[in-house]
Amino acid sequence: MTKRTRLWLTLSILSIAAVILIAALAPMREVGFLLQNARLGTAVVANDLCYGVFLQGRSEESVRSAELGPIIDPRLAWASARVDLERGTVGVSLLGLFSSQATQRGDGSCQLGLDPPEQRLFRAPIPDPAPWPDGDAMSPETVTSEVDMEALRQAVAEEFLPTAGGVDRGTRSVLVVHRGRLIHQQHADGWDGLVPQNGRSMSKVLGALLAGSLVAEEIIDLDQSDLRPEWQDQRKDISIRALLLMQSGLQWHESNGPGNTATAQFIAANAADFIASKPVEKTPGTRFHYSGGDSDLLMSILQEQAGLDDQAWWQYLQVALWEPMGMRQVVVARDRSGKLLSSSGMHASALDWARLGLFLARDGVSRNRRILPAGWVDFMRTATAESGCNYGAMVWIRGGCQSQQPSPVFELSGFMGQGVTVIPETETVIVRTGFGPWIMGDLLERIFPALGIQAPSRMAMESRPNSPEH
């Protein structure tokens, strides 16, 4: 055997050994990942199944194929679940060593680690035959001279088709309101205008709504600081305004997946305490940083400023917001301690999301009753320079900064395709819900011409990592 042959043989043996070693280590890495993130994984499965089965009336298979499917993480399929329809609980285990339980409360929300209540009181609303927005039926006159209804139907129908690359968009509902009337809606099989749908980060608008309500009652001032007694360092300078504008300066990593503060907060005992314990990275009020932590911290501080316990705070939402706005059944997420959250997880029907959009289009007025202070929505939809002209107070801005003037187009935006776009001038609201690849700008570019609208359809800086278009 020549020296060259021996060298070739040695290299071949080493290559084969390396392949065998990598193949052996790969499952070990998977096991290590599971051990590190098992608590998060079982909690996610329990939470999403609880909402999907009990609140939305779906099958376990339906939820696992979408919210818990491969597009999120195929390893979630390894977690087994026990769904108890009678008690309203979902128990999830992984490897027989780790487990989580989610329970549906009487208000419809699902809470991790909660024992089942003696009686489940939540009931889905009965359809109201009156025309929207007072009821749930289509407006009796749905055509105006400025609307090309055929073009509008085609623009909406395309949202339910696969992308050019053949990928299912996962669209569930699209509603179009124009001149304050519901003129068109389309829903995927198994969905309709009354099924509560998870707004995900659209939920963040809740903090802005509540802050406006408390400002109207002169309970809070936006420039209040020194908000928590344990904040004896630079955190004392964080104001309510800074939280509303996502400018707290607190350390935060907003992402969907293991190993970041957003998911760590999801399984924390108390979400507000978790984010409040983070250090300041930037001087408060000087840097925009998209943060679900800011949103949940704001929610907690507003409750404390209002001086209400958990039950009274939940009731305040009903009396101050949902009932006067005509929103029939809104379910707000809770953390493990039972505190209401606003970073994600607020569920409302597509018709209710549209009612919320119309309420914002009318500057916080519903049924001729002013609920938010005059000009409050203008404050919400005024883009900040710190955000790259993409964000105001808990809402996204299309068209960028307008010389300190309110944007003509703003929207609520949530993970995997939740969107409520609002154009106040024409009382136009476009609702899109779903779970899949999605760019709201594409839908708006098809719908705006059909409605005879000339308005910005794109974000000011779509390449920015925090843009909802990503």
C-alpha cells in the first residue's frame, strides 16, 4: 500500500467517523434542547389548545396543524395532551417528566396553572340580526358610487389563495368597512364573523385605550414617573408616556421562540414583575424598542393607578370600553397570577375587531358617546421619530412622519397575520385575521383602488427588523 493510498484511507475513515459522531450527537442536542425548554413548550401547547378548543370550538388536530404546527416548531408535536371538555382543562406532558395545565376561566380566558372552577360561566354570543355595527348583519346598502364592488371582491378573494410560491396564506377572515358601513366580508371554512380570534400583538392597543380612559377621568397623567416603589435607580425616570411609546429603555428581546425575554415572560409567575426587574439599557424616553414587556408593565401600572383589584379591573374594561363600544365578547389573556395582559392574547370576533377599528376612526366616539378624550386617537396615530416614523402609541403607522400631524393610515398588527387598518377620513377599516405568511401592504394595495382611496399602503421603513411586515 502506497503512502498516498494510506493517507486517502485514513481520511476516509476519519470522515466516516465524523458523520457517525454527528449523527449520534444530533439527537443528544435535541434532548438537551427539550430539557432546557420543556416548561415553555408544554405551556405553549396547553395555552393554545385551551383557547382553540374551548373558546373557538376547534378540534385538537386543527390547532396542532396551525398554531402548534411545523411553521412554529415541529418539536411541539412531541408533547401529548389530555383535553377535558367537561372540566375545561388541557393537561400537557413531555417525555413523561414535564407537564403544564391550562384552564378556561369563567370570562373565557385560559390561565396556566389554574385549578378548574366549580362552574364555567362563559357563553358565546348569539348572532344579532341588526345591521353592523349595532348588530352582526351586513349593512343593508353595501354599494356606493365610489366603490368598485367587483374589484373589491376580487382583491379580498385573492387573500384566501396561496401565494405566488404556492404557500397557504392561512387567511381566516377579511372584513371591509367603508363610510362607517360593513360592505364586504369573507371567511375561510370553519370561521365566521363571530368566532373569537387571537389578535396577538394587536392586543397592545388595549393599554392605549385604557390610558386614554384614565386620562379622561383625570386618574393619571402621561408624564407621571416613579411608577414602582422598588425602582430606586434610573427606572424611576420611566413615565407612562414612555411605556405607551415603547421607550422605557428597559432590556428586552422581542421574538417568538425559546431563549428570549418575551417567551420567558410568558411562563413567569407575574409578567409585570418580570419586566420591571430588567435593567435600563437606554435613557428612558430616548429610544424606541418594540417590547411586549412595556405593554404588560403599562397594563399593571394602569391598574395600580386606578386602585382596582383584579376582578374590579376586569369589570372596568367591560363598563369603560367593551359595552359602550358595542364589542360583544372580548377575552383578555392573563398571566399565571391571574393578572390581565395586553402584550398578546386578546381574543375578539372579526366583527368586534372591526368595531374597534371604527371606534378609532371616529376618534374614540361610539354611538354618539365620547369614550376617549378628544384628540387622544390623534396622539396614538402620530408617528415618533424614535421609531423611524413607524410607530405611535401602541399602533403602527403607514406613511411615516407627517410633520407632527396624525397619520392618515394607522393599524393594529399581530404575529402571523392579524391586522386592523384604519383610515379616519373615510371611516374605512380593513380587518385581516389568519395564521400564515402575510404582508398587509399587499392587501391594502389591492383594496385601496377598489375603494377609491389614495393613501399610504406601505410602512416608512419596511426593512426595519421590528416592522410588522416581517
